[in-house]
Amino acid sequence: MKTQTQRFLFLIAFFSFSLSYAQVKITGKVTFRNKGISEINITLKDTYDGATTDTNGNFSFETSEKGNHTLIFTHPKYNDVEKPIVIENQEISVNVELKEQINEIDAVVISAGSIEASDKKRATALLTPIDVYTTAGADGQITSALTYLPGVQKVGESEGLFIRGGTGTESKIFMDGSLINNYFSSSVPGIAGRDRFNTSLFKGNVFSSGGYSALYGQALSGALMLESVDLPDQSSYDFGISPIFANVGFQKLSDDKTHSYGATLGYSNLNLMQKVFDFNTDFIDAPQGLNADANFRIKTKSGGFFKYYGKYDTNSMGVKTESLEADNEYSLIKLKGKNTYHNLSFKQKFGKYLLNAGTSYSFNRTGLNFSTEPNDIESDKTRLLTDGNYINFKAVLERKINRISAVRGGFELNNTDEKLTFEEINKHYKDLISAAFVETDLGFSNNLSAKIGVRAENSSYLGKSNIAPRLALAYRFAKDWTTSFAYGLFYQNPESKYINGPANLDFQKSQHYIFQVQRATDGRSLRFEAFYKKYDQLIKVSNLGFNDNQAQPIQRADNNNGFGYAKGLELFWRDKKTFDNIDYWISYSYLDSKRDFMNYPVSLQPNFASAHTLSAVAKRFIPEWKLGVNLSYSYAKGRPYYDFATKEVNGSSINYTRNEGRLKDYNALNLSFNYLPNLGKKDAKAFTIFVLSISNVLGTKNVYGYNFSQDGSRSSGVVPPINTFVFVGAFISFGVDKTQDAINNNL
């Protein structure tokens, strides 16, 4: 083994040396209206060599290619340009003037049905950080912004992406290809955890609501692929403050622009807002948190790129509610959470091949203390403590065949080590999921392409394996009309929190069938999608009993006899042309879903699935006022709610529905303003943005569900912590003028 490792390291060193030898430097400048422009991607056609322009429009990279080649200049806001060059042994200089692309949609690019069948082209949406920050009601969170797009349900009482009839745990989030096992903060029942990761960390994302690539797995519903930023344009310092939080950060770029490093520190506390607003939730300990992160990025001489990101955070809160049990006046829950995450990725070209490798480590600790308070005296506490360690490693090797065709393959390892302590239960859960995959992109013509892949997985805990084929086709049948079809099998392990005893379990399984049609014209986009998902081998659970201090049952996975389906239609309309300086979109989703899983006694509409959802978002920037105005509205048909119980019939325990009903329809109107006082000022040293955001302006009293007492005779509503919330804050950047970005993205 040691000899093989030495040989492998020798090969890497040899390839790196070979690539750095006899390299030719290509430089130049990209301009628009005689002014240098940044973030232009330059690629040597049919290779992985290239660069990105700096703030002055300059670029530089090295290549070992020789002969006749073509340089491609691309950016979403400008028309693509191709320049033929001849590479010999001398340095080459190429200058290019770009033309603006009039029909580009900046905020959310809907690109289903493109003539490329890749995940990026078929994705439900591509979001930039500015898009997220300027969607009213999203609170600067990526997952919240996605709820204003087709296919994602608004489920306010629990964190996660609820996609097309799937639970929040049936969608997974990845960073630079590696799985994030703790994307959301620790939470208490009825209050959703927030995104732990700063939206500005990512330069974009690809969100797939189904039929995603074979490179990803362990998600029955969908996948969110986040891509972190590369080298910054220049060094900068940032500061943000509000009544809720304060944070400070910096990014330092080297003089030769080959490496950078940075860090941020933040603290949040809701105590002051509790004194100003009337909260529905009685926080005996105000929610608060501390977070810190660090990063470095290194570009090697041979064209390789290292990226590291590390994060540490804590959060805590205490909640007091009226008890549903007769002997208790109040129930108390206190939370203390601690999380760390580290991600290291590497990208390097070896001849005609591109290697993408990455590893991540996550640690979660969640401590929940349950108690009651009869006669103003707190009872003894019952503690639920969960520790989780997660390690992910992934490597993908890709070879480009031509501009739109490629083949790639690789493997992935996911190791889980969890410990749980609760009353008499002491659990130690360990699992290693190993996976291998291969996939090819095929471009048959300018109007037809396909993606074909297969993924195989093995779980050490289950002692079983699976094989999951994936297929996607894209076809352009008219000038502005495209269509696509996707199919795939998807597997996922049962949730570890339900593995509380011996059982012969298997992978949960879903099949996706997706059909899309899209028309994209100058400043407008229309997308229609129909889908069908079939679920098999879903887990069924039984109750082990109740904790004395809460009505939440302890559940155990017994078998994989569950099943279900989800089918529906989605419509998305985007218009940036009809009204001057106004960008708006409307999305509608119809969902028909039923499941017999968990402790459901029969096949029922899931309590997290709404049959009809509607969202509308509008954004306008008014330069003369230096003001951005953003508006959003969400509607969802009332979801069902259930109270399941167990009874003995002929010596056997069976589940039945003791109470059920339907929630009232969900409605929320949100508004936000962004003021840029430095707009138009020359030689400004600081660039400031003031933000005012009002969530649920009309104060609609939404209800997310109901909790029931152990005997089912009493109930209480699960409601948002506050009906209407007002946020004010200031964000100051030293060194980088972000106001132009704000204008270009309709802040």
C-alpha cells in the first residue's frame, strides 16, 4: 500500500512538472464601451485552460497547448465572442471589445430545456448572492429565496427544502461538490433552523428539483449545488450592524493575485427585538449565536486551484409554552448547539483530463433540555444530547470530447458516526456509504443533446447496495422553444434518528419523470413543467413511548413497507421588458401527493404538502433616489394536519387517525428597501447600503400545524415566532465598490 501511494504521488508530481514545462502565456484585456470589465470568463476552446478578468478587464493564463486554437469570451450580460489564435512558443496578447446581451435575465436564470442536457442548463434556478439578498422575505437565506420558485413548499415550522412532495431531509446541499451535513443551525420543535452559511460565500448555485446528475446521491427529492467564490478582485474590509447582529470581516489578496485569505466574526442576539415587538413565542432565553469562519484560496503555477473554508458557530435559546398535559402548567425546552464545518477542494488539469477532488468534515452537537413548570417550580430536566461526526470525500475525473460533450467518472465516501443519549437510550450509529459513478454529456447536434449516467452505492450499516441509472434529453424544436425530459432512480438511507432498535432495513427509493417546455425571448421567459415521482421502500415507524416532559413520541424504524407518489404541474413567468426598470416573476405549482410512511395508518396527503402554491416577486431600482424597492407575495393552500395514535386490536397494535383537519391558507406579503448613499460619489472610500425589511406586512396570522396532548384531548397551534418582523441594518464595505453590482442586479 505504501509503495502504491508513493507511485501515485510521483505521478502527480510528474504531471505537474510536465504541465509547467514549455507553457505559453496568453494575456489581454476585455472592454465594453472602451472600459475594462471584470468577471469575464476566458476559455481555450475544448480545453480547461483559461482565466477570469480582474476589475480592470485584464486577464492572464498559461497553456501547454500548441497550434491553431480558439479563445472564447463569455459572460451572462454580454454576447459570446470567439477569437482564433495560433499558439507557438511566444507570448500572445489578445484584446476584445464585447457587446451587451439585451435579453439576459440577471436575477434568476430559468434554463430548463436548453440544448445542453447538463444540470446547469436544466436547473430550476441559478441564483447569485444579490438575487437572494434582494428577494423580500428571504431574510438573506438561499433556502428561503428558493421558496419563491416553483416546486419548493413553504414549511415554516421545520428547516430543509421541501421539494415536490418530499420531506425536508429528502433534499441535500453540496458545497464545491462535497456534501454539507449541517447546513442548518440546531433547532427546537416548531421553530425552523436558519441557514448557517453566509450567502456571500457563494458565487452562485444550481438548484435541481428532480432528475439531478449521477455525481450526487442520497437525496430522494432534489439537490442544491453551491459553488464558493474564487479569488477576490481586490482586498476589502466589511462591517455590518443591526439591532439583531454585528459582524466584521476582511479578504486579503496577494500582490501577484495568486492567493488570498480572509475571515469573518459575527454575533447575534434577539433580546432587544423581544422588547420592541410582540412575539408569539415566549423566549425565556433569547435566541443568540456566535459564528466565525476563515478561508484561503491558492492558484498554483501549473494552473491548479486550492480552496479552503472553515466555520465554527454556536446557538442557544429557551422556549416556554403552555403545557398540553393536565398536571403541568408550562413546558420548557432549552437548546444549546455547536457546529463546525471544514471544506477543502482542489482542481487541476492533467493533459486532456480535469481532476476535481474535495473533502469535508462536519461536527454537530445539539443539546436539548426538557422540563415542566407546575406551580412556578421547574421540574427535573430530561436531556437529549446528540453528537455527530461526518466525513466526506469525493473525486471526479473528466475528459472533454468537444465543446458540449464530455465523459466523467469518480467515487465518493460518506462516513457517519453519531452518538445519542436520552433517558434510558444510548445509541451509537455508524455507517460508511461508498459510491462510484460514471456519466457522459453527448451533443448530437446544435438542437439535440443528452446526459447518461449511472451511480452505485453501498451502505455498511444496511449491508446492501444499489444501482441508480440517470438520463436527460434536451431538444430545441423552434427558434425560441426548447424542451427536455429527465428520468432517474434515487436512493437514500433511512434517517438515523429513527434507527432505535434492530430492524432489517433497506434504502428508500424514488423514481423521477420530468418533462419541461420553455420559451425564452428578449427579456422574457416562460417555463412549463410536469413531473411524476414514485416512492417505494419508505420507512414505517412505531412509537416506543413518550417522554414525561413532552408529547413528542420516541419512534423506531421497523421496516421499509412505505410507499407513495407525487405528481404535479408548474408554471413560471419572468418579465424584465414590459415595464421600465421593473423585473418581476410569477410562479405557480400544483401538487398531488399521497404517502403511507412513518406512522401513517393509511395513504394520506402529507402534512407538509400543499396542493396549490403561488408566488410573485417584483424588484425596481430608482437611480435618482439611490433606492431599491423589492416586493414579494406568497400563497399556499392550507395543508392537512393529523394526530396519530396507537390502539390494541385483537392483541396487535395498530395506528389510527385520532384527530385531523386542514390549516387555513397561508398568505404573506413582504417588502424591503435598500438605500445606497454613496451612489454617484467620486473617490468614496467606504460604500454603504442601508436596509429596511418588513416581513408579512399585513400581519396575517399564519398557522403551521397543531400539537396534541398524549391523550389527544387538547391541542395548540404551531405558529411563527412573530407575525410581522421589521429588520433594519447597515452594511459597509471598504476597498470594494459594490454599488454598481447593486444597480446591475436591480437591488
